[in-house]
Amino acid sequence: MDEITDGLYVGSSMAETDKDKLTDSMAETDKDKLTECKITHILTVASHYPPSYPSAFTYKTISIDDLPNENIIQYFPECNQFISDALSAGGRVLVHCMAGQSRSAAVVAAYLMQKDRLTAEQALHLVKERRPQIHPNDGFREQLELYCDLNYDVTVDKPLYRLFLIGHSAEHFKEYGSVQPVAAGADPGMQQQGLPTQRLVRCKKCRRALVTETNILDHQAGVGQVAFSYNKRSANGVDTPHAFPQNRACSSLFVEPMEWMEGVKEGLVENKIVCPKCLAKLGAYSWAGAQCSCGKWITPSFQIHRNRVDEVRQR
Ligand SMILES: [Zn+2]
Ligand SMILES: [Zn+2]
């Protein structure tokens, strides 16, 4: 195990394992080593890994596999809290996974990022200086970058995080054929205060507000496929100014799943999209995707026909 910053260590499973289970070559990183480094807290970032010394250390376990499509970013806030609580109480923390290369390194990088407002690259560089073998998988690296773009605030209020979750759910659907619960966009028709200054899409028939610009997912007209995933281009949420003009050629708007859409919360694979007020038919959605009039395949597709709505600029 290696000390990354004062009192914060990254290690493999061997760093935490009971000495009796170890071969001679591994024995240097047993409980004596933990005691020698005055470790008080252990953060395990691995699945099926029960604590070896539950009475000797304060443990926290995050059950996650080292796979690029695992959502590790959702755990950053609680991991950061555990680490900072331990350190500020004068404790010393070991963060470990199996190899001490991907999961634990990602978690410690996220902690450094939030603490010192670092980019993913800066934080990984710091970890690597002390532990050269670290190598978070590509999905975790992307999520560290997303973490920076989210300003270290992982909440479903952020359009960018919802975009990541939609991509995540689409991957899950492709692989398992079932729909995960999804964080739907807030209903602009239910907002008490005036809507923010941005473009708004209303039902043509009853003028009810349906989506705002932040809910619209841009795509370039043409052939090919679009799978929605986290994308730096749309960082900071409202930064999709091209959504309207670029999609003039397309007969539909593609939006994120919205709270008011029937079947979204229930996990239906596909359904009609109707106006929540007048029940006018607006479009349809499908987690398997659909083709836009411009030829592009969009996955998943939450499609509102433009001739059923008015696009207005809110003052
Ligand atoms: Zn299109
Ligand atoms: Zn309506």
C-alpha cells in the first residue's frame, strides 16, 4: 500500500487481508502493516469482500465491480465524506480494492479532486506519483472527468448527470433488455416560480409547458447512430444552444425522459407520449431507439413531433 497524501493510502486486497490467508510473499501487507501505518479507517471498494478485522478498524464498503459501465460516480460523495471525516478526526485511511489500481485509485482521485478543486488528470497524476501502477478503467476515467464538469456535485438536478444516467440506462437495456429506474427531467409545467430565461416547448393545443431547452438532446442531422452518453460538448447543462437551429431539418425533438411522461417511472420499454394536460398525442418513446426523419438513429428515443408543439422563447 502507498501513502498518497498525509494519512490517505491506496492498496490492493492484500493490504487488508488476514495474515493467515496470505502466502509468504504477500505477508508484508498484513495487519501489522496496517498497525504500523496507524490505519484507523478502511474503505473497501469491491464486491463480495467482507472486512477481515471488523473489530480493529472502522469500515465502509462500496460493492462495485471493476467494469467501465459500473456507475462509480454515484458513490463519490459518500466516499469523500468517509475519508474526510476520518482524516479530520485525526485518523488514517486505507482505500483498497483488489489490485489497488482501478476502483480504489478512482475513489481517491475523486476525493483529491473535490478537496483541492482539481481536474481528473491532475488528481490521477498525484495518485500516480505515489503509486505508479494505478490504472482506472476507461469508464471510471470518464466519470472522473464528468465529476469535474459537475463541479463535484453529483445530483440528478444537473442535466449533465441525467444525460450520463440515460446513457447508462440505455447500455443496461441493450445488455439485459430491461429498463432501470431513471432520473426524469423536472416537469416545467409544475414549477411554481417563473421559468428561467430559456426556450420553452409548449403543447400546441393547450399551451402547457412540456420541456425547456436543458431537456432537449441535440443531434446532428444525417445518417448514423446516436447513443446518448456523457459528452463534454454539453457540459454545464444549459450549453445546448444549437439544439433548435440544428434540428430544423428534423421533424422531431428528442428530449430526455420527463417526469410527466407516462410509463417512464414504471419502466415501460416503450409508450406513447401524450400531453399531461389535454392528452393530445405528442410522440412516442422507446428505450430501443428510433429513427429521426433526418435518418439518424437515436437511442434511447424520447421523441416529440414538432408539429404538435410550439417552440417559444421565454423572457
Ligand atoms: Zn434528426
Ligand atoms: Zn396539451
